[in-house]
Amino acid sequence: ETGVTQTPRHLVMGMTNKKSLKCEQHLGHNAMYWYKQSAKKPLELMFVYSLEERVENNSVPSRFSPECPNSSHLFLHLHTLQPEDSALYLCASSQAVGYPTSQYFGPGTRLTVT
Amino acid sequence: GIQVEQSPPDLILQEGANSTLRCNFSDSVNNLQWFHQNPWGQLINLFYIPSGTKQNGRLSATTVATERYSLLYISSSQTTDSGVYFCAVGRYGGATNKLIFGTGTLLAVQP
């Protein structure tokens, strides 16, 4: 596997379910990001992890819970979601420390909450 | 926070035509990227260009940081160029390298 991978690619869940999204980067980066892309809206940054430590939480509801067990893996745990949480969830990675540089994105997980 | 505006919001081209997409931003930045989002949602890196000019095949980009804008040029467009083009900017600080995205330009290239 190369680049940034995300699983699953598609997910349908009920409002009472608990599920997790997984992201893995194979680029040797040490920062990882979760973005949300809703229809007709720009990408919204949700969380930032740098060196496995959460450094940003953009007022995201607690029903979204991120986890970064190591610099290559990032999870987004979902529970008690609402229909308006249906969106494309994108993971990205970059070299965070020392200088601004490119972010590389995974293919996304398209989430539908019923 | 930094505001990012892209124009035009929508663009329809005939195959073979050229186009220019614009990105304006409201504050100084030291990170600027152009992405192409394909119909399946994948964001593909086109350019990392906080300043200057770069070219990659039929695509080129120019950022004039002092005037707070960037341009993406697409020449001899092909149907595979269709999709949404995003500009994203950032101002590096601390331990993060976060990007702020514009609303995108939706490009449709017709055969």
C-alpha cells in the first residue's frame, strides 16, 4: 500500500450504531488530520494530531471521538450520529514539525446516517 | 481566520480549451496547495505553491503572495480534467500545518 488509505470506503449506519473509520499513512509523516466534506460546503478541519498528540479540535461534537495510537494510524470513532453527519470523511497526513509542507489525502469514507 | 475565495464557481469547457482558475486569500500565508477532487471524492495533489510559478504537463500555477492570490492554468483541457478544483492555504504555526479550503471550482469538460 502506498500513500494514505482509508477503510471502509462506504458506510451506512443507524443513529444508534457505533462504528469506526480507519486511516493509515505509508509516507513516514508525523501529523494526521480528519476533515469533513458535506454537500455544497468547503472541507472542514475536524481534528489534528501531531506526533500522536491531539493539537486541534475544531468544536467537533463529542459523538466524534478521534484516536491516534501511533504516527501511522488514525481512527475516528462514531456513536449516536445524526443524519446531518452524513458526509465524506477525509483523512490526510503531512510532516508537521519544522516547516509548512504538502498534505496528502486518502480516498475518503462516504458515510450515510439513517 | 483566513478567508479563501475561488472563482469561477462553475466552468464548462469544450475539450481542447484553456482555462484559468483563481484563488484569493485574505491574509499572508506560507502554505498554498491546489487539489483536484475526482468524481469518486479522491483529492489529488496538483501543486504545493506558496509563491512563484510551477508547471506540470498541461497544468501550471502561479502564486503572488504579496498580492494574496494564486492562479491555476489548465491548457488543452481533457474530459479527465473534470471535477472540483480546490485551493487551500495555511499559515504554519506551532506543531500543526492546517489548511483552510476554498469552496472550489466545478469544472466540466465536454467532448
